[in-house]
Amino acid sequence: MRSFRALVLVGLAIGVAGSGVWFFSGKLLAQEKPTFKSKVDLVVLTFSVEDSHGNYINNLKPKDFRILEDGIPEKISTFSEGNKPPMQVNADGSMKPLVDAETGDQAGSDIKVDSLVGTNVFLLFDTSNFMYRGFVYAEDAIADFIRGVDKADSVAVYTFSRNLSRAAALTHSRSEAIFGLRKSVAGDDTALYNALLLTLRDAAKVPGRKVVIVFSNGPDNASMVAPDDVRAVAEDEGIPIYVISTNEVNKDSISSSVFRRITSRTGGKAYWARTWQKQVEAFESIREDLGNSYTVTYYPAPNPNEGFRKINVEIVSDAGKKLRIRARPGYRPRQS
């Protein structure tokens, strides 16, 4: 039995790698000439540009940026600002629509336009015992945020205490998302990082731009995974994490430090908002951040590095040296 299980695991591993060897109903099936293929994934990179006062810098173009992976220049495939339709980037840095205005056909790119329009927002709501007192106010703040997201965006609502509950699947319907939110019930221990990992795994399956917004009191007393392991997944998948903590920043220094590290390393932000008014302000800040960010896609140039690849986003003008770019620092490529 042990040898059979080992054989099945090996077969699954080879099958995932793209060879001509597969298992079906416990039988080994092999092609005469196995072929191996390496998969090059499209990289979706979202970032924001701010001046020294924290004001967003808008209306920049692809020619204003240089994207580097481990120092290797990358060719931008598509470019968009906020929730504007993505544009195909030509070799000279000029842009043209991905969809023909007259025929509605997609031309000149194998990237699906629909997957790049709007943002897929995954809301992860803490419904543990720690949130009991402010539960109703938190629900109202989240509902207001859902009502105000851009019409191009989709929203999913997940809740968690010890276990994760997918209260509302990814949807364009604001009423469906809020209905799922209102079914939430507070209670039980907190497994924040378990829930965040599962949410990231779901988000990773969705093409295009996505973010995870965590609304939590902070302390975690039931997770089986480490925060840095979760952060690494978000980095690799290119999913910014925003955290709104209803705790005081200095009351739980451990959680505060983790939240800062997770958000900064993924291109998101952390907020400490104890009152309902501060929570509404935090959500408004996130909404503004999403609407003032840039999203580029590219297929990585040949790179022998199979470990962590460092991403640098540079502004080519001299004035750009005074600006601050907030983006994830890099990722680990999937092994083919």
C-alpha cells in the first residue's frame, strides 16, 4: 500500500509538471515520447506613486516607468491607471486599446481584457470573540465600503473565527455581498493567519488584479501557520494586503508589527481604527488607494534565478527621483 501511494504521488507530481506520464484509475499511462514544458506566467504588478507629502501622482504613462527583475529590464504588455480600461503597450511606449472600438474584437494581445478590468476585492472580516463589542459597527463600516467601491470591481466577503466562512462569493452585486456580510455571527477563537492563507489561495485562482482587505481586532490565538509564510504567498501571487485593526497600535505590539510587515511587503497599507469613524476613514483611504494606483503586466524575460526575484519600479525622469513608489518587492516564480 505504501509503495502504491508513493507511486501515485510521483505520478501526480510528474503530471503537474507537464510530462506525458499520468495516472488514471490506478493505472500508469505513458506517451511514447514524454514532453516537458516550462510555463511562463504573466506577472501582474500593482503600485502607487506618491510625492513627499503622500499625494498621489496621476497621469503617468508606460514610457515614464522602467520595470526591472533582478536588474533585467522587462517589456510592459499592458498598462492601466486606477480602474480605467487596460491598454496594450507598443514597443515605443505608446498605447492602444486592447479592444477594437468598432468591432469589439480583442486585437494584438493574448491577454484577456475582462481579467484586467476592475479589482477583485476579497474582504476578510474577523468575527471572533475579540470583535464582539464592536461587531455591529464594524459590519456597518464594511457595508458602506462595499456600496462605494468602483462599479468595475467585484467583491467577495469572507468571515472567520476559528474557521473560515465564504459568506459571499466574488460578485458584482453589492446587495449579494452585503447580504452575505449580514449573516455573520460573532464568537469562538481567532485563526487569522489560517483564514488569510485560505483567502489568498482563493484570490490567486482569479485572473487579473486583486487585493485582500483584513478587518480584525488583531490577536491570533488559534492559527497553525506563521504570519511570514502567509506574507510570502501574498508576495509571490502579487496580492496586496490591507489591514484595518480595531485594536490600539501600542496595545498589541506583536500583531501591530506583523500587520506592518505583511502590508508593506505586499504593497498594501495598515490602519489602526478603534472607532467607527476611523474605520470608515480607513476604508475610504483604501478605496482612494485602489483608484490611484497603476497596474502593469509583463511576461518575465529569461532569468536563471529560480528563487526570489527582486522587482524594482523606477521612474525614468529626474523629477521621479523625488517620488516614492509603493509596490511588492518581488516574488518567487512557480516551478514548472
